[in-house]
Amino acid sequence: MPITSLPSPYGIGCFSIEAYRFIDFLAKAGQSCWQILPLGPTGYGDSPYQSFSTFAGNPYFIDFGDLIERGWLTTQDCDRYDFGKDHEKVDYEKIYRSRFKVLEVAYRNSRIGEQYNYQEFVRRNADWLEDYVLYMAIKDSLEGISWLEWEDQLRLREPGRLQSCREEFWQEMDFYRFQQFMFNEQWTRIKRYANEKGIKIVGDIPIYVALDSSDAWANPELFQFDDNSRPIAVAGCPPDGFSADGQLWGNPLYRWEYHSSTNYQWWIKRLAYSFKWYDIVRIDHFRGFESYYVIPFGDKTARNGHWVKGPDYPFFAAINRELGDREIIAEDLGFLTPEVYSMVQKTGYPGMKILQFAFDSREESDYLPHNYQHNCVVYTGTHDNDTTMNWFKMMADDDKKFCSDYLNLEKVRRKDLHWEFIRAALASVADLAVIPLPDYLGLGRSGRINTPSTLGGNWLWRLEPGVLTDELAERIRLMTQLYKR
């Protein structure tokens, strides 16, 4: 369940008392993991996979209640703004227009620059933080346009021009430092609380950074850019049965030869930072390390792309030498080749099994539970899938019959169907089973998190207060216990 989906009086899930209550619910339900979506600051489209920084945290998650307790805010300061009235959906436009104004009041009242912990945080994180806060301050001054549209002196990072911006935007930059400090403090407390309850946090990092990000602007040498810091090619995936034009993601591609020459130091720093936030890290689009799809910059579709060899296993060997044995999940979905399977096997990382991919009546599937090996993670569905209830409702007749026969659904009451898919996941030999909360709640289409290749209407779902009952926790606990999970 994403952080955004937690209940909250201020329009979006955050690091508030509701996060601690959710962890208490997980403990009561006998759970040992909470998987979340990327925590970075989101931009246009609100996708957590397109963040302004791979190191920064989302200021939307900062809890106002904590700031009120510190005396930096009053409830009147918060109630002055409209964060949206729908308890079941996030209104990102209202959040964007309101939250920063409230945080600015807290910043002005905090006298944060005098605090030793703040000074230490800024010093320890200067290598990414100073680029990020300058980038955001300049971006705000130019009404949010992408850095690719900035004047040449800014876009190409002319030292004298950047120094003048640091002087001009010192206050704005410090406001962004404040946001990152508060995010880090509050998230660290929540993670510690979860760990004390026996619950690990499963985080998620995209393989690529966003093109409109401080990462791309401040580190052009890492990416396939020309001498004017403009992309040569961008990321995506090829046409398939679901999309005739393929998917044009638009993320900058890595200059892997450069990364190899540095022994992958930027990636090592990125993953080491991620393991401060998470206990287990799922790496999105894992197959992109074996080979990646290259689309000429400026193309309107992914049709003209081609595959290029990636760093493959030597990348992970370098990671392991530097970071040691860490818990990583390989998101090995999509178009896989024998070379990809070989890379995943060499790493030893568990791949993913999705029950919703299993029931094609025309062919045998690796996603059917009887074909699993222990070293994998099974999901009924992910944030990119429909809810299990709505997916089953929309299935083709032949596939539905196969699914019904396989799971013996004929005599199951319709309102209990989701529990049989959950049972199949928990009863499998997969070492870890992860169930989206909308599936535990038996929700229909209203509980869907994201529909890939669409813009708008995604990342909205919120948990209604009061639905996580003791009865639900007990049912989850009993089924978890039944299959020795």
C-alpha cells in the first residue's frame, strides 16, 4: 500500500498517526513486511516513478501534526487551506497549491538553521542536497518549466550564474532543505517503529531517473546526453500485444561505459542511500540491466527503438562487493530473454510472480503456483494491475473457466472470491507473498492504483477510515498462520 493511500485529515496519506496505526494493524494481522511505492517528490502526472530527485523525499508526506506539536504550526494554519474533500481520492492539484504554503509557515517559525541536527543533516547530505535545492529554487522562479528549457547558462551550469542564483534564492533553497530534513526525521521514526514491531519496509526504486530532475541536470556525464546536455535517446519499451506503439517513458538512458569506469559509484551511492530508507529494495525494470530499449529523442512513439546491451551481471558483482549481501527483489516482468533469466539467476535475487498473469487458457504459464520455485516473491497483483476482483470480473470466458477450475471457485461466494486468490499466493512455495491491500479488502475498480500508459486518474486511491477492523486483522492472521507465513 502506498503512503499516499493512508487516511489523513489533510488530503493525502503521510507520516501521521495513521501510519503508526497501520503498522499496528499489520502487527495484529501477523504480517512481516509493508511494501510501499517510491518516496521521491513527484511532478507532472503525480507518478512516484518520475521524481525530481532520486535521493530526495516527497514533502507531501510531512506530517502537520508533528509540526503542530513542535509549536511551528497551529491547527488554524492548516485549516485555512483546501486539501480536497474526497476521503477516497487524492486531489493533487489542491495538495500542490496548499501544502507548501503550510510548510512555509512552519519553516518560518522553526528557526531550523539554529538546530544542530539540521546542520548535521545538511552537511552529511550536501553531495545531492545542494544540487536538489538549487534546482528546485530555480525551477520555481521559472514557473516550473523543465531544465531543458532554461537559458544556456543555467542549463549548462555556468559556475558564475549558479553562484548568483545561490545568493538570490538562498531563502528558497533553505526552505527546501527544511522539507528534506523533516521528511527524513519523520520517516526514520516510522521505519524504526515498524522494525520494532517486527515489520520490514519493502521499498521500490525505479531503474531510471526522470529527465526533469536534479539528477539529470547536475550529472550530465551519467547519461546519454550530447555536448549541450540534451538527450540523444530516451527509455521505453517496444510495441507488443497491449500497445501497438510501445511505451515511450522519456527517461534519460545511462552512459554505462562511464558508470563502469567509476566502478558504478553513483549507483552504489544510490542503493546505499535506499537501504537507509528501506529494509528490502525492489528494483523496477530489472531486465534493463541486461539490455535496454533505446528510442531516439524527439520520437513521438517507441516504434523506432532498438535493444542495446546493458552492464549485465558485472554491475551486481560490483554492488555486492561494495554493499555486501543486501535484500533485493528483481522486478523481472515483461519481455524476458534467456540472457535476462541467466542474469537474474546469477544475482540470486528473487524474481516476481503475478497471479493475474497466470490464467491464460491457451498455454502453460510460469506464473501458475505449481511452477514456482522457492526463490521468488508472489503477488496477486501489483500497483500496475487492476484489483483482483475487477480483473476476474473482466476475464475472457475461457480464461475465467480455467481460473475457476484451477482454484476451485465454483462454490465460492462471489464476495469471497478474492480470498481464494490470496490463499493461492500464501499456499505457494514462494519465499515471500505480498498482497495489495485493495485485494484484502475485496475492492473493485475503485481500488486500482495505476493504469500504465495513461496520464491522469492514477495514484489516487485512499483508504477510508475505519475499514481496517479487528475482524479483518484476525482473518489475515489466521490465513497467514495456516500457511506458516
